[in-house]
Amino acid sequence: MHHDIHAMLHTYRSAELRQEAAEFRAPRPRILNRMGWTMVELGLRLAQERPAPVRAARTA
């Protein structure tokens, strides 16, 4: 195979692979973003000081 043709085919194929990779990676950041914010929210809830339970006075 002539080296010019080989280089051209390689260029086209690498462009196709880059496009497929970009399409494949599109949904991931949304899932990771949502999961990250859920973990932050959970951590903030766990870090909050909880008020002491109010107990009613008992009469004997």
C-alpha cells in the first residue's frame, strides 16, 4: 500500500474513533455530577447537629 494512502486512511479512521469516543462519553458527566451532589447533600445532612429531643415533664 502506498504510504500516502495509508496515512490518509489512518487519519480518517482516527477521526471516526474520536467521534465515537465523544458520543460514548456524553452521558457520563451527568450521572457523576448527580451522584456527586447527592453525596454532598448526604454528607451535609450527616454533619448537622441534631437538636436534643424535647421531653415532656412527667408528673407523678
